[in-house]
Amino acid sequence: MQRTVASVVGDKGSDVFFVVPGDTVYHALEVMADKNIGSVLVFDDGTLVGILSERDYARKVILVDRGSKETAVVDIMTTQLNTVEPATTVTACMELMTE
Amino acid sequence: MQRTVASVVGDKGSDVFFVVPGDTVYHALEVMADKNIGSVLVFDDGTLVGILSERDYARKVILVDRGSKETAVVDIMTTQLNTVEPATTVTACMELMTE
């Protein structure tokens, strides 16, 4: 039987960590390091507005002459969010991420 | 049938990009952005000595008061390398990465 998202989340736990749009990228990096995660959700007044990943940081800060302490999360976060269901298989997730 | 590493590599192509230990982290970020990849292998005189990932960059540079233009790849690369075989399943890879 193929593993599903529900099974992975069951193993990893369902705690979700987030920052707000006005936080600095540096603060988001601290949260990611503290929680040992590779991305954080961005919530604005209770609404999910984006996600900030190590990829966003690696691509959109120093390479365009910005600094993590002077850049706000909102300026580099990814706002196009792809979601899956608990019953989605791990293989389907991999394919989605590879597209 | 579960997908294997060989199948994924077949889809993605087998080009491998690398940097050398003395390159700056900034240069490695440029290579990753240019090739649209999340990590680069580090070769020293033809020998594989490590891998540098977005995770290494997010954790081991600005949070410890370093800069990407003054830090060498060798100072933050990951040297403990986990490898898989072409016949390894995608699910087994996911489990290895989640450990």
C-alpha cells in the first residue's frame, strides 16, 4: 500500500509554525532553524497568505542585493500555494513537487 | 508499480552540477539559481567531498554572523553523504529524507 499524506503527517506531527508578512526574513530563518523546518507558512490576521521556504531565501535575497535583516517576509514569500488532501499519496506529492 | 530513482532521474536528466571547496557560498547560490536546483555537489580534484544545499545556506551563514561572499563552500557543506541505488523506490527515498 502506498503511503499517504495523512500517514506522513501522523509520523511528523501536525504542529504548524508561521510568521507574519511584516516579519523580517532573518526572523523567519530563526524560526525555521529553531523548529528544524524548511519552510514556514505566512498568516495575516488569521488568513494564510503565503509560504516562505529556504528556496525563496536562497533565490530572492542576496542574489538581488538584499539582506535578510532588511527584507520583509511579504517581499519574497511564495503566494501561489499548491495543496494536497490527507488521502493524497506520497508518490503523487513527489510528482507535484517535481513538475 | 512504485517509482524508482532510475525513473525519476530518467525524467529529470542526469546532468550533475558541482562547485569546488574554495568557491564562495555566493557562487554556489548563483549556480543553484542558474540551474534551478536546490543543492550542488562539491568535488575536490575529481573526488566527491560534500554537498551544499539551500538548508546549509539557511542555517550556517547569516544566523552565525557570516556572509555568503566571505564564506567558502568547504566551511558549511555537508560531508555526511547518504546515497541510494537506481532501483531504490521513491517512497524509500522519502523515508530516508524524513528520518
